[in-house]
Amino acid sequence: MSPKCDYCGQRNSSFVVTANHLTFCLEQVIGNPPTKDCHKAYLDSLKKTKALKTAKDLPELSQQERSKNISKLEAYQKELKQKRFALRLQSYR
């Protein structure tokens, strides 16, 4: 009895189980690269879909919006720096 691969759906006696309890085929001869590695294929497909989603979700900002956002970020960083300084002063008192 062999488990079913969560990536390709085939049953194989040589397999890998992940921490998330996913089972993947792994056909390999010792000393050679694997002939079938569904876990690597699964991870590659996750990376590709994640990269596509992030590329699609990011809107193009105009130069004016970008400079506005940068100025907000700089103001926020300055505020955080002042808060950290005030906390350090309080710890010395």
C-alpha cells in the first residue's frame, strides 16, 4: 500500500511527507538527481503563482504619488525615531 501524491495524484512507494502532512512522489537512484520530484515541482509552482499575483496586484504609481508616499514614509520614520529616543530617555530616569 502506497500513499497518493498530493501534487500529481499517483501512488508511489517512494515518497516524502512535509510538515504540513502533504505527500509527494520522489523517484531517485542514490548518487543521481531525482527522475521525479513532485515536491520540488510543487514548490516551484507556488513560487510562480505568488510572483504572478504580486506583479498583478501592484498598481503603477505616478511620480507625484510616489513622492507623496516617500514623504509620508520619511515623516513616519522620523516620528518612530523620536519615540525611540523618548523611551531611551525614560529608561535612564
